[in-house]
Amino acid sequence: MDQGMDIPARYFDGVRPVPQPVMLRAVPQGVEIRLSGEVPPIVWPFAEARLDSLKPEARLHRVSRNIDTGERLVVEAEAFASAFAPYLKAFGKGRAGEASGLRIALWTGGAIASVVFLFFVGLPLLARVLAPLVPWSWETTLGKSVEPQVLEMFGKGSAVQLCGEENSPGKAALDAMVARLSAGAKLPAPVKVEVLDTAITNAFALPGGHIYLFRPIIEKAGSPDEVAGVLAHEIGHVVHRDAMRGLIHDGALSLLIGAVLGDVTGGSTVTVLAKMMAGSAYSRENESEADRVSVDLMRHAGADPRAINGFFRRLGAGEKSSPSILDALSSHPVTAERITAVEKLAADAPQGGKPILSASEWQALRGICNQTRPSPAAKS
Ligand SMILES: [Zn+2]
């Protein structure tokens, strides 16, 4: 057996649509992936490595605990065969989500036609029921396929940048905040959070759990807890699958299926999503549910659950120029209503609480946009 033979491959980390050159090796535990630099190798256990094709190139994806991680490997066919031939039987079977018989039955059976009919006649309840049945891997795929275009829209033509180099103190502080908030959340998969270097005050969660905070959210916040309150609200949209609910509700199911099957033909899915991300499409009910999650997650993290109200007040007090302020927040009566609702939900929580970040972490987060890097926005 040629164990130990190194072969070159392209690795997609599931976050960025740009491949990294890596070296692969068959080890007894699975496929060892060595990245450049001083990072420890990644090992895909054979059971998690799914072989999509052997020719013209070997293509693999990874499914962990029945969730498509988004990771991909592309390897030259002959090199792959010579290095991995002894192990081919060890590779996992089937595609992501297949283990869930009910979901598949729902989507492949004749049920789909009646389902489509039902929501076109308008049963908002259906979006709520259906969204959780869409396999998470589909939602991830969909999110990734539209992400570049959605980001490009916020860049207004110019390439929009992401704040903070990987492993920088600012990014580490953001990741710490995400981890502390996520600890209390029932997430289908970990969320990924980035700060977008734009002047618009906004935040959104793409399908698949990729959350974007815009730079002014951090700049304008009076405390790390205010940022965390907004972030926790967006995590709430992920928990509730609101992007997917919105898509279904907007009647874009057929486009969704096209996108999942790899056929993103028109800009319609993107248009629907961009409308949602710019904030006008979520219902008041979606928003108050996300606010409720914000309160829960902040409470769970030991921080003050009222923090998000700091943001609501700031936005309610001024800022009319921006077309897209934190979902549908620009309308004042609604904002006042939400502030009251948050106060009520948080009534028994102690005032103040423990700040979500230490003083030095907050300082690092404040500086996150001192460095930027390119976003996966599409080049036009
Ligand atoms: Zn929202």
C-alpha cells in the first residue's frame, strides 16, 4: 500500500469559494489534508469522506453527523486512484441528508406539487413548517451560491472588504463573542460571522448561517453587549431558519431547488434574498422571535439581555438616510414596541450583567476594521 504518498489537491474549506492548494495522504484514520503554513493537518475520517466522482477529477465532499460541512476536495484522477485505491471501500456512502428518510420522502414524492400549491395560495404557517424540513446542507449550498452576489450589492459595485485578518485580535474577540452567544443556541451547525467594511448600518444572516455585521454596528455601539445583542438577534434568524422561511414565503421554492441542484440560472433567488437581507421582507413576527432569541442568548451568556435596546434607541433617534437599517427597524412605532417587548422578556434579569467581552477584547473588536481583506464578492 502506498501509505504516506503525498498528492496535491485543491481544498475548499466550506467558508470561502476559493480553493487552497493542499497535500493529501491516505492514513489509517482517513484522508489527511495538509494545508500550507504551520497549521495542523485536517483528517476526514473515511466514513465522513464522500466520493462524488472519480473522473475527470476525483471530487469529494465531507458529511459530518449527517450535515454537509461544505468542505470539498478536488484531486487529479490518477494521483487519487494510486494513493487511495486500497481505501475506496472505506469511503462513506451516499450524499448529505440521505439518512433522513422523511425529509427526502417529502421532497421527492408527489407531495412537492401540493406543497407548492399550498403556499402560493398563502399559508404563512407553511413556511414555518417547511423551512426546518429543508436539509441544512441545502440551505448551506444555497447560501454559498448567492453570497458573492449579495455581498456585491452591499459593495455598490466596488469590491466590498471583510474586516480583520484571520487570527488577528479583532477576529479572535469576535469569535469569542460568537462562541459565548452560541453556547445557548440550538443551532443546526455553527454560525460563521464576519464584519463587512461598509458604511451602511445593517446586519443579516444568509441562508446556511453565515452572518454579516456591518462596520457601523461596531463603531456606533456603546458597549460590546450592544453588538452582542444584535449578533444574537441574527443568530435567532438562523435558529428559526428565517432566510429559508422568507424564501419559501416569497414563492421562490422552485428557484431554491434550482440553486440546490447547481442551476442558478437567473438572478431571482438573489433578488429575493437581497430584499430580505436589506431588511424589508421579514415579518414583525420573525423579528420579535429573533429578539426573543437575543434575550435568551444574552441571558445564557450572563450578559444584560436589554443590550439590544441600546441599538434600537440609537436607530430610532436618528438615522433616516440609510435604506436598510437592521431589518425593518426604521419604522418608529414598531421599534418602540420591540423595545417594550425586550424589556418585558428581560424583566427578571439583573441590570448590567457581566460584559460579554473583556475590556481588552472589546478594544480589539473596535479595531477589527483597521485591517481588511477581500470578500468573496463576485467580480464584475
Ligand atoms: Zn432581524
